[in-house]
Amino acid sequence: MDSYFIYILVPLAIFSFIALFTLFAVYAERKIAGFVQDRLGPMETGKFGLLQTFADILKLLQKELINPAAADKILFAVAPVLIFTAVFIGFSVVPWAADFVPANTHTGLFFIMAVVSIDAIGILMAGWGSNNKYSLLGSIRAIAQMVSYELPVGLSLIAAVMISQTLNLNEIAYSQGVLSPEPIYFLGFWNVTDIGGLFAWNIFQAPHLIVSYVIFFIASLAECNRAPFDIPEAESELIGGFHTEYGGIRFAFIFLAEYAMMFLVAMLGVVIFLGGWNTILPNIGSLRLADWTTGLYWGIAWTLFKSLLIVAIQIWIRWTLPRFRADQLMTLCWKILIPLAFVCMAISGIWRLMVMV
């Protein structure tokens, strides 16, 4: 019976978190956009506009579900659910704290990459099922962008996996803190296993992983269709891209999926490169900061802090940089990010051989 309740409560808890995060992130994005552009942002609905996102959700839920006359009704209805479900399932293998992960599997990283890729099928279904030239063009743009940028994402993650020697996300997080079963070497030579903190993160164990993380971060922006890579949803020429015909709760699911994906890729980058649930604070002599701040609740707090900081950077970039052209988008991917990712992967192989010797 206990297991039965866990199978129900964990998905509900993840969905609740995604919904609350989306409410918070939309409000934060409006406020950050207002700050960047010297405006106030939401101010009228509630204190400091805090209720504006709640009002938007209520508005979406009350809207009538309209099917375009020439649309493929099955594809049109299923697409938003598939897009959200693909991202939603990805949260099942990401660790929030030490041994606190919904599904602790030895193929966690492979699983999350495979499941999240289904998102592309949902986007294509939305564009094709709408039977609208703007929607179809937006979906084709999105698929071309997502398939291209999955290559540098995958290669950058492989570079990190070659250092960690596991696909288990929880074990990767363990290998970046004081609880690591194996010695941790800062810059490859200084044993910092007992010190922990910032010095034990993957990007400092092998410095070339800093470049890998930058590649991962840039490519993940494109995976999320976030500016400056939001050409699939470019309002100036596509009205709204693949979700032009969607409204009401169907649009809400697509909206939820976009913000859930933002947090998911931010959290995945934190786990792989930035220490996961391990604290930033090191042990300094008798001051055992890393030991003290690595428990369950502290682990969740550090995971949230790091991930939300990355989300804030994603939002900041959206309101700072102009949108890329399609040719600039593909040039960045195929001529810069992919070759750099291959170089990082090769360095990881050489680095691992040097450690073994």
C-alpha cells in the first residue's frame, strides 16, 4: 500500500512543483524584463502585481477549446499533452538531494535524453495537426533546431560522463562532494575529497568541462526554444509558431512544458557540471561547512538555488540579446559548438587515461 501511494504522490508532487515554478518564473520573467527595459512590469493585479500570473491561469482555464475546421482533431488534441508529458517524465530520474530521486536508475542520463527527445514529435504533431502554414513552418523550424542542437548537448554530456564514469545521475552528484566514494582531484592533482564544496565540482575536477558546460548551456537554450534561439515562435513572421492555433488549457500545457524544460535543463546542468545537491561551501580545517550542508533538506535547497540561478540567467539572456537568423543559428551549431564539443570529448578521453596511469 505504501508503494501504491508513492507511485501516486511523487507524480503529483512533481506536477505541483512544475505548476508553482511556472507561476513564479512567469512573474519573475516579467519583472526581469521590466528591469532590463527600464519598466515596472506587472503592478496592478495584487501587491506588486503578484496575482497577475494567477489571473492569467484563470483566464486560460475559462477559455473555450476551439478546433480549427480543417485541423486533424486527434493530432491537434494529443500534441500539447505529449509535449508536456515528455518533459514531465524527465524529472523522474533527476536527484534533488543525496539518495532523494524519484527513480534512481543506472541509465538515468540516457533515459532523460531519450524521453525529452519525444518533445520534438509533439511539436511536429502540433504544427501538422493545426493545418496552418504558419504553424507548420514554425514546427519544421523547431524540429530542425532541436535535432541539430541535441548533438552538442549529447557530446558535452558525454565529455562529463567520461570523467564521472557513470550514467547514474545520483552517482554523478555523489562524485562531486565529500560523500564521494572515490578520490576527487581539483585540477587533476590536489585531493579535495575531504574539503568538498566548490572545488569538488566537475568543472574544477577537469577544467575543460567549463567549456563543455558553456556548450551545454547554449545548446539547451536552443532546445527550449528560448531567445535568442526562439525563431520557431517568432511573432514578427510566424504569429506564434507551432502553437498559433492553440488556446485555453491546451496552450497552458505547451506553456507549462516550456518553463518545465527551462528548469529541467538547468537542473541537469547543475547535476552534471555544478556539483548537483552538494554545497558550495568547503570544509576549512575544523569548520566542517561541507559536511554540515550536505543533508536532505540542505541538498534540496542547494539544488533549487543553483537551478533557479541558471533559470534567472536564461531569462536575463532572453531580454538582452536579439533573435538569431536561421542561418546564424545553424552556423553556431554545426561550425562552432559541435567541433568544440568533439574537442572536449577527446580531452576527456586523454584526461581519463592520464588519471588511470
